[in-house]
Amino acid sequence: MTPVDFLCTVTWKVNPVAFHLGALEVRWYGILLASGFLLAYLTLQKIFKTENISQKLLDKISIWTIIWTIVGLRLGHFLFYEPEQFIINPLEIILPIHDGHFVGYQGLASHGAVIAIILFVIYYTWKHKINLFWLLDRLAIAIPIAAAFVRCGNLMNHEIVGSITTVPWAFDFTYGGPGIAGTFRHPAQLYEAAVYFLLFVGLTVYYFKFAKGKVPAGLTSGLTLTIIFIARFIIEFYKEVQVASEVGHALDNGQILSIPIILVGVGLLIYAAVKRQIPECPYKEGKPLNF
């Protein structure tokens, strides 16, 4: 008798669709994605209040960060996993419609979001003369909670499932489609969500209890990039192959893309340890933003 036969397993029957608004499907994934953005915003709001930074600056940064996160998530998926779609059906990347029905933005890639956020921060801080590390390090504290909620959304969507296993906490993803439903698999989404949530807790405790607004340049952004993508690299070994082109490869696309991001994270940690600079934002409460 295998562990799956003997111990408790989970038959995951949650419908990915939370409710309907007429012909529009509202999925749990979208609800959790929006909830993650909201919690990240509230975290940043508390950080900005701690440092007496203008609420207007927070709102501007938050709006643009969310926009570029979504753009990066979407474009990253097709760039890294389905590049042929840029030629075959580029309109579907922007407006996913099949047989006259909107099917939702089901292809999203976290690596694309990371690249988009970093590029946005580089441009925004250069244009408005804000220290790059000041902004990047504060976003890095809030982002893990959004990432955790995204993985919970993947769980509700019965997607990014783990490989077949006999562990007692295995999930049967009943909406997983042919080859997935009826098999017991690692809940890889929960593995990642747990890491990201614990990282968020650790960073917020560090910031509010110990740093209190004085974060060495590159420290929290280095920790976030390093921990998230080391976890991603390891957990990929317990996931089902996402695209056919990855079958038989020692490393999948997600792991290959994680390696340079891990190196960037380690580089930021080294920079923080060597330089020990404490950057500050010039836009305190009451000062004009002029943008």
C-alpha cells in the first residue's frame, strides 16, 4: 500500500470560476491577483508613512508598477514560452479571444514581470532623480505577498501543477484536464506560495522592527531576488513540464531564466554588504513632487 492509498490526500475540486457577471467569468485567479496587488500597496503605504514620504508619490509609483507588472507577466510568457505567437497571432497576446469569447489572460510569466519592474524602476528613478536602490528595496519588501497570492491563484486555476507523487499531501487537480485529473501530484503552487509568504513576513519584520526605514542599498531587493528564484529553481524539479519543448531537458525554461536573476540577487547582497549605504528619498511629505 502506497502513502497515497494509506494517508490523507486532497481531491481539489474548487471551480476556477468564482462567479459570472453576465457572460463574463470572474476567476479566483483574478480575484487573488488583485488581492495581492492590494496587500502589496498597503504594505508600501505603511512603509511610506514610516519614512514620511508623500502619498502622491506612492500612488504614482504603485499605478505604474502594477501596469508594468501585468505587461511583463503577459509579454514574458510569450517571449519565453511561445515566441511564435508574436508572428502567428500577435493580437491574441493583447486581446485573447477564441470563437468570439474572451478567454482571459491565462499565459503569464513571473520572470517577465521581474524584468519589467526592474526596467521601470531604472527609468522612473533616473527620470525623477530618486535613488534607484531606495525604490527597488522598498518594492522588494511588498512584492513577495503579491507573488504568494499569484501562486494561490494558480492553485485555484488547477495550473502549474506538480509532478506525480505518493506524498501524503498530494493533490488531485480535478479541473486539470487530460493527463492531470485523476492523478496525485505535488501542490507545487503551495510550495512556492509558502516560501514567498515567509519571505514577506521576514522582510516586513526586518523593516519595521529593526531597519525602521534605514535599509542598506540593495539588501532587501537582493534577498527577494535570491530567495524567490532559488526556491523557483528547486521547486521546478517537482513540477509537471509546462511546454512540450522542455520534455527531456535537464533544466526547464523557468530554471534557466532563474539563474541570471539569482546572480543579480547575490550581486546586490554583496553590494549591500560592501557599500553599506543608506539611501533616502528626496520627496518627503509636504514637498512638491513636480511630476
